Amino acid sequence: MEASELSGDRRSRLYLLRLWREHANAPLRLALRRPGRDDAVGFASLDELMAFLADEAEAWAAADERPAD
């Protein structure tokens, strides 16, 4: 099942963001997962996460602009 199916709107995409630290002085860890899928994408920094989301948004918008089959 696609995340867009879970949200009830094919024009949206849903992500689950996880933020954590291994201990108080550890670096922040970040991971994104789309509900209904087992795979997650990990990031070493907020900048990496933001770059990933920007790329996802551009690719998704470009796919949305293609004519329907």
C-alpha cells in the first residue's frame, strides 16, 4: 500500500520522521520512513534531510506534471 493511499489523498505524501540520540552528547540521528513500507532512509544531518526532501518534492512534482496514461 502506498503512503498516499493511507493518507486518502493521492496528491499527498506521508513520512514518519524519527529523531534520536544514542546518549546525551551523541550527535542527532534522523530517519524518514513512509508508512506501509519497511525501509527507512537515514541522515547524518538536518541539511542532508532537507536536501533529500527537496529532491523528493521536485521528483514528485515532475511526475505529477506528466500526462496520465
